[in-house]
Amino acid sequence: MTELMNPKDFIISRKRKKYKFALFHNSPLCFEFAQWDKSFMPEVIEIGAGNGKFAVELATRHPEQRFVALDVKGDRLQQGARLAEQRGLGNIRFLRARADQIDELFAPKSLTSIWVTFPDPFPKKRSAGRRLTHPTFLKKYADLLKGATLNRSSNSKSELWQAGKLFLKHDNRDFFCWSLEQLVSEKWKVTELSFDLHESTLHDDYMIQTTYEQKWLDAGLLTNFVAARPPT
């Protein structure tokens, strides 16, 4: 049995990372890469989830789906885990891992949706390979996503975003346009697109704001959004 850590042992300031990592370690919803419980098989993952509150809101709206919020910083993820525990959610997990490890964590063709929300744009050209919409990552996403199996006669909007799609939200227009170029080059099919998401008529789930998004919307920036299916 894993020995619990007492957050009080680390208190100098509650902002210290050791205190936050103790909270992460103690949460039954939080996992390190090496500890990941593969018996929990998600349909939806968020990569670069930050504090995970966006994924928590999705999990609250869709109790029939299983979610994973993935980020490299456990001190952030514990915030979402605490919120999920407060809400009594059993359909979400928080996983500290790198984005390039996703194919070691999840089975091929097992996911209905992958969200990439406001990733680091890595603006320097030499760092392009680290961008989460680089073709290297798009290949991983394509391998993990299920094919679309929707009933074409269905009018259910709740099903629309669960059909083997990648979703990207970002405030940086240059990065976003570069990402669109990669999708087109890799033969992904763009199904929904907006350069001002919150003035669009797209699905309500897309309008859920991350903590980062709220900050930049307040500063007057726009949210760019695209949904795309991998090549068949």
C-alpha cells in the first residue's frame, strides 16, 4: 500500500510545490506515469490540461464518458482532482505524464476525443518539433482515435463531438494557423473551425473555458478553435 504523505509536513507556504505534490500524491484520482491504472479506459483525454478544471467540467456534463486530464505538472493537476472529489466524480483521472508518452498509456483506437487546450506554442523555429500539433504528435493522435461511427440520422449534439476527433483551442493566431497547415498537410479533415469561438454558434461544450482561456479573454484576446478527424 502506498504510504500517504502529510501535506502539513511540507508547509512553509501553501504555495510551495512540495505541499501541492503531497496533495497530488494523496488523491485517489491522481497517478504518476509509472503508476497508471490501465483498467481505467477513458474515451476522452485532455493533453496539457494544466489544473484540469476544463476536463472536470466536461466530466460533470457527461457522466457516461470517462476522462483523463494529462499534464507534466502534478502541482497543477491536484487542483482539478480536488474539485472532482468535491463533486463526487468517478469518471475522471488526473495523470502526470508527457504528451509524447500517450501511446504508452492508451490503447490504439480507444479514444473518441482528444483535446489540446492552449499548449505552449514554442515560437522558435528550432523548437517546432515540440509543438503538440507537430506531425509527430498528429500521428500519435490518429493512432489512438476511433473511427467515426455516428448514426448519420442522429440530431444529438452531445454525440457530435465524440466521433473520433481532435479538438484544439488556442489564443495565438500564428500558432493556430501553423497548426491548421499541419492538419491539412497530414490529410486530416477539418469539420469545425472558428477564429472567434465565443462569438460562434458551435457546441456548448466547446465554450467551456480553461483557467488560461478566461485570463486571455479578459485581456481581449480571441479563442481560435478547430475540430478535425484523422485521415481514413
